[in-house]
Amino acid sequence: MTDSIVLKLNGLSKHFGPVIANDNVSLTLNKGEVLALLGENGAGKTTLMNMLFGHYLPDAGSIEVADEGGVLRPLPLGHPQVALASGVGMVHQHFTLAENISALDNITLGSEPLLSLRRNRRAARRRIEGIMAQSGLSAPLDTPVGRLSVGERQRVEILKALYRNARILVLDEPTAVLTPQEADTLFENIRLMTDEGLSVIFISHKLREVLAFSDRIAVLRHGRKVGEMATSEADEKSIAQMMVGAETPELAGSYLTPGDPVLTMSGVSVAGRSKRDTLTAIDLTVHAHEILGIAGVSGNGQSGLANVIAGLVRPEQGLIKVDGVEIASPTPAKMVRAGVGRIPEDRHHEGIVGAMSVAENMVIERLKDPEVQSYGLLRREDIQDNAERLSKAYDVRGPGVDAPARLLSGGNIQKLILARVFDLSPRLILANQPTRGLDMGAAAEVGKRLLNARARGAGVVLISEDLDELLSLADRIVVIRDGELHEAPGRDREQIGLMMAGEPA
């Protein structure tokens, strides 16, 4: 298939000080092919794509991109505008859209000459409508992006790349916040485009999607390409083994009889500053020995629910009980004392104080405990010993327990938070997107610890946009939509996906 190659990465290497991000990575992409690029966190996937797109200059190696005639030509490195002009488009996991202007203006933004005296919106609209008809992607062009659904915003991002004549499209976690139906529709549309000659590289942690929609799989580990295979010859077990160098454990808890309620919310309402924070007459019960999964498309009230359970927001009305005891005017300190452990959604901004040491962050939620302070003075030696013990038990790696927590990687910050929560054996665990951005091995470890907590008698509220994670771990699933909760009648993926989208299941 050498005559159909549209992209060649030749021996790319990149170092950041002593850290080797990519080591002599070579890769090809064929015309009309969907190539899945897999690897654990820190394996080098993002660095490799950033070199392709011109954000980073490689220390060694070269890149060739086929021109419109199919001839491979060297790509000048370190110039994003040159990459765009050569037909390389990139859609990042976190959308880069201006919410206060229309979809049409977002698509055309930056593609017109700065010195142009007038904009030909009519011609731009005709061209975008032609791209939508050809690709199967559609979006309301005159609607401000802030009023679009997550799936519509994803389509706008892809249309923006296609409007710039992308022939090679890089998608970073393209379905991270989509319902299963939206994800299936997206890949169906991608298939329409690859049939017309578009070539796609997509980065994903969701092996089910990789196996269903890719043609070929390439795997990075520790910055090196450790293998590639035709998707038709792969399965989840073989991919996982290649990614982590060993088999990942199966996560499935045996059935446990639910115990007494550890969390009861009755008629709880919150008038948030936005839809993301609003709750309407929530009734929710979580029992001991139970993991309750909260499914939903991002922005449907998950933040409000998590904030109320954590004590960060006081509800306008309703009742909250932990272990049968009412929590009047809840605060974070009250919820911690009541036995609530919190794994926050934003580990960097809500999970740690970056300027404080790793050791201090390990005890930050219980500074008034006698084990931590005496007569208002911190027990430094005990705090240090505690941090050393937890760092070893939870494999928290970094410059040391005295170093500022901001120096830890995202995965190690998450391990710090897990150590802080699980070491206290809380009665209720609020796990909000606990594996977001984690690799397979780290995600499996989080799941294992949640199942162990459930086994010892804790109740768990697991909020996740990864439906596979919920189906793997949760005993019961509730869908949150527009600040309201709806019990899922079963564990059928399609049915839950329809409920997430607001359609009758």
C-alpha cells in the first residue's frame, strides 16, 4: 500500500530535559484509513501529534505529507500554519470554540485575510453546507456555540478542520463527552469521509470504539512504538497487554446485598449560576455495599450534585442525611466529619493546594485532628511519616513528600487524592470523574479500590461520562439530565444512551 501513503513520520525523537517523550518513532498513514494511536498516559501520543501539527520541534527525525497529487513531500517542522496548509487538521479533546459567536463564525474564524475589507459570508455558508452534505456532519450554523449540545460542538470542531481543506484529521479522545449514540453517529460520519479519501488518526482509551471503528492500531509505550496490528487481528486483551506490558485485571464486583442508607437526599434543589450547577428536587439514596453510577452528558447537573454532596453548596431546599443523621447547612468540614471522602472532578484546582507540600496535601482535609496538630501547631514529623507511608502504599511518585504538590504529574496528583481519601475508610465516597485522563493501568487501580471500599461497607457515588466504566463498576445506574435524576431500568447501553440524550428509552 506504499502508493497510498499520505503521511510518514520518520524516526521522530523529542526530549524535555532528561525526560524522553518520543524515541525514534516511525509511523505511516494510508489514504482513507482510520489509525488508532494508543498508549498509557505519558506514552508520548500527544507529543508525537504536536510535532506533526508544528507545536513542537523534534530533536531528530522528519515528516512527509502527501500533496493533493499524492506525492510525499517533506513537511517543514515547527510551523502550525504550514501543517494546516499541507492538509493536516487537529481536533483537540477540549473544544477551542468561542461560545458567544455562531457556529458559522467559529468555522471561518482565522481563515480569512486580516486585511480583508469585507467578509463573503454567503460564499462561506455555501461551502460549509456543501461540506456538511458530503460528510454527513450537520450543525445549526446561525446558533451561538454556547447554546449547542456537546455533540454539535464536536461536529463544529471537525467542520472547522474540513473547511481548512484537511486531508489528514487528528482526533484526540473524540468521544470523551458524547453519548454512545452520538459516538456511533460520529464514527459513521467519519467513515463517509474516509470513503472519500480522508485519513484519520484518533487517540482513545476506549478499546470498544477502537475495535469497532479503526482499521489499524499503533501502540506507544514509554515514548517508543512497541507494535502495530490490523484491527481485524486484535482484541481487548492483546491491545491492553501491548499497552501496559501485562494483562489488566478484569473489574467486576460480585453481588453484595445493599446495607443501610449511607446517603439520603430528599427534594434537594439548587438554583445554580448555570445549567451545570442546577438541581431540581433531587431524591437519591445510596446504600452501604453499593456503587451508584451517575451517567450523563457533561453539563447536565453533575457539578451541582457533586458540590452539594461535598458540602461546597448549600441547597435552597431539601434534606441531606449521612448515615441517618441530618446534615444541617452542610459545609465541606461537616461532610468530612460525617464520613464523606471526596475525589473531585478537577484534581489540579479542587484536589490540591499546589504551593503546599505533598505531605501537607495528604492531611489538608483534617488539619484539626489530634494526629495532625497539637495546640494549634502542626505535628510535622507525624505528617511526614504519614506521607511517606501513603506514598509507598499508593505509588505516588515525584520529587519527594516535601516538594510542592504542583510538581507532581496529573496521574500522581490523583494517586495523592486517592491515598488521602481511602486511608480514612470513609462511609461515603464521592468519586467525580475519578479516571478521567488516566491510562488503563491507573484506571484499573482506581476501580479496584472503589470495589474494595464497597466490599468493606462503604457507599460510593460514581459520577462518570465513561459509560463503559459505569457498566463495569456500578451496581445501579441513574441518569442525570437537565438537573433531574432518572433511574435506568436496566444496564442496556443503548437504552441508557437514549436517556442521556433526553429521548424515551
